[in-house]
Amino acid sequence: MVNRLHNEVEHRREVADICLKSGNGKFEILKQVVREFHDYESNFLDQLEELEEHTYLCFLTINRSRRLVMQEIVMEEQEQISVSSHTPLKQESLTSGLALHPFN
């Protein structure tokens, strides 16, 4: 998409440059260039809008992915903290509970 827009801009520059180099005596060339710019203006603007929308969607996807990765990291850290802080207590309470429970 970017290449298409870049090519369109370069084409317009070249056409404008040809028009400028043709001098004042070539009014018909100038009219043709203005007509061509006008004819392709809506197509150019459509391509520009398409690129803008695509860029927006890319950033939206990137931000969603970043948010999911951060959530996964935070959840993993919380699980590690929970496991490391509760594991010794759970084992002690289970073994002491078993020793005191009369039905084992």
C-alpha cells in the first residue's frame, strides 16, 4: 500500500516536472496535467484512507497482543508467588493435619 502511494506521488511529481519544463507556450499540456490530477484525486484519497485504516488496525492488533502478553506475564508471576509462598505452609499443614486426624 505504501509503495502504491509512493509511486503515485512520484508519478505526479514527474508529470508536474514535465509540465514545468515545457514552458509557458504549452498551455494544453498544463490543462492535461490538471485534468489528470483531478481524475486520479479520488483514487489517491481512497488509497490514502485504506492505508490509514490498515495502519490503525495494525496498531490495534499490536496493542491487543501487548496487553495479552502483559496479562500472561502478570498471571505467571502471581502464580509463582502464590506457589512459592504457600507451598511450605500447605505441606506442613497437611502433614500436621494427618498426624492429628484419628481416621488415617
